[in-house]
Amino acid sequence: MNKMTIFGAGHKILALAIPYLGIVTFLDIYFAPLFKFPGGAASFMTVTGLVLLGIGSVLQVYCAVRLFIAFGKNHLVTDGIYRLMMHPMYFIPALLLLPGFALMMNSWLIPTSSLALFISTKLFIREEEEMLEAVFGDTYRKYKESVLLKFI
């Protein structure tokens, strides 16, 4: 097992998810008509997408700051959004940022990136959870049992 870092398994998760997002974004732009939502609600979807991106960005920054401060103190974050969901740094992009980007781009292809991120997280999250359990022991095990939303 590797030493725990501030990035956890994020570098491995993103190494799979980001290239996929790049490919589907390229395909969406290059073959634009094929991947657009039908109908004339593009401006509504753009505004909705921007709202999701705004909310997701604020939550992502909040989680990152909380995590960064806690990591420096060797403390496990278990309150706030972390009390509601495990691994919000991985799931806020999947639930808010990528769908928001997709709506903003008027694309039904880009949301498949959320699935790619979920699969990538599923593949590598065990390593991060083992590190957290090794460092925080029973505190982490109790946290895992008490958190409301478990996506994985």
C-alpha cells in the first residue's frame, strides 16, 4: 500500500476519466448535429447547465478546501457535505459538473462522461479507502457506516 497523499486515488481515477471526456467533447464538437438534444430549448439548457456548473464549482472548491485543511492536520473530514456523501470530490463532477457542461453544450453524449468517471472511481477507490482505513482506523469505519449517500 502506498503512502496516503492529498490526491488519494484521484490521479488514477482522472487518468481514465479525463481522456474519455476529451474524446467525447471532441466528437460532440466535430459531429455537432449528431449529439445535440432535439427541440428548441437550447437557451434553457444553457442556463440550467450554467447553474449546475456554478453550484458544482462552489461545492467542489468547498470540499477541496476542507480536505486540504484537514489533510494538513491529519484529520478526517466527516461533517458538512462529507456527512451526506462519501467521496464528494469524485461525485460532484459526476452529478453536477459534467451534466452541467453537457447541458451547456446541448449534448447527450457528454453525460456519458459521468458514467466513465463513476466506473473509473469504482476501479480505484478501494485503494484510497484502504489508505484511509489504515490511517484513521475505527474513525473511518464508523464514518463509512454513518454517511447517508454511498455511491460505491
